[in-house]
Amino acid sequence: MRLAIKLILMGLLVTACGGKDDNNNNPPEETEKELGAFNLEFPENNLICTEGEDNGTDGISIEFQWSASTNATSYELEITNQENNTIDKRTVTTTALAVGLPKGTQFSWGVTAILGSKTLASDSWNFYSEGTSTENFAPFPAEISISDNGDGTVTVSWVGEDLDDDLVNYDVYIGTSGNLELILENTTNESTYYNITAGEQYIVQIVSKDSNDNTSTSETYFTF
């Protein structure tokens, strides 16, 4: 009888020690990190940048600033000189960087947040560097947006800006690579419709023109 009781107690003890869920010993799975949205802050969009430190007769140092993207480990700052189409790229781990630029020049800039192989790009902003001695400003590149109408057509819209407020019209080109077609010439409209083929990649190019024969060109790609 005593032997039977001992056997029962031993069985209960083994069950109590070995009955734990093995999953409790496994570490919790880590949630995959994503990049958070962020915004450009300075230089401000479509304005003359009047802040900066002179670094010579024709140069100025401007501090580019943007908000932080959650989980980003670094950022790529891209600055485009609109007058000669040169691009300056800098990679930093901060949310600000001072860059020396020529005075009296039109630029566009944007930032890409980076987390490993993941990237998230900001909008592109435009500005003039301080020191411009003329009131004859070229237009900023137009901002283009595309919307699908669901009937085999898209609506192409754009918004132009000019510091001296003398924009007069636009030329609009749409088509596929190597086959751009002038859809509207010298138009004052800021939208148009276009028939598309599903799955085809299209290019939209907007040339903004002012009363002093200055121009700027913006371009975007889309597929529906």
C-alpha cells in the first residue's frame, strides 16, 4: 500500500515539473520596424532663403532641417541646382546639415529616411539662395499630381509658383519613354485629361514659362 502511494506521488511530481508550456521559454517575436512619416522644415518651400552664413562673395552656408522619421538610422539629403542640373547628395545621421551653396541660385531639395534596406522619401521643396540681385526670377518647377478616373483616362493637374508672380502659361507633354507628345501649348489651364493603356508607364512633363522668357521643367512618371 505504501509503495502504491509513493508511486502515485512520484507521478504527480513528474507531471508538475514537466507540464510547463515550452513556448514560455521562447523569446517573443520582434515586430518588424517601419519608417515613420516626416517633414521638411527649412529652407521653406517656394521662397527666397534669407537666412544663412556668408562663406565668400558668391557663397552662403544654409542649414537644411527636417523632422525625425521614427526608426530611421540615417538620412540622405539631396540638393539639386536647377540652373545647371547638378545634384549634391549627403548622408547623415542627424536631422540637420549646413551646406555651402552659391548665392542667387534656384534649388530643389528633399530627404530620404533610411532603415537597412527600407527607404522613405519626403516631398521635394524649392527655394532661391540669398543674394539674388535681380527681380527677374525663373519659375519654380510645377508640382504635378495624377489621378485615375477609372474609365481609361487620368486627370493630370499641376501647380506653378513664381517669386515675381509673372507666370504666363505652360507647355504640357505626355507620353511613353522616347515618345513624348505636346498635349497643350501655351496653356493657362492647370489640369487636363489623357487616355491611357493599363500597365503602360507614362511620363508627364510640364514646362512653366514667365513673361521674361524664363522657364522651368518638372517631370513625373505614372502607371495605372
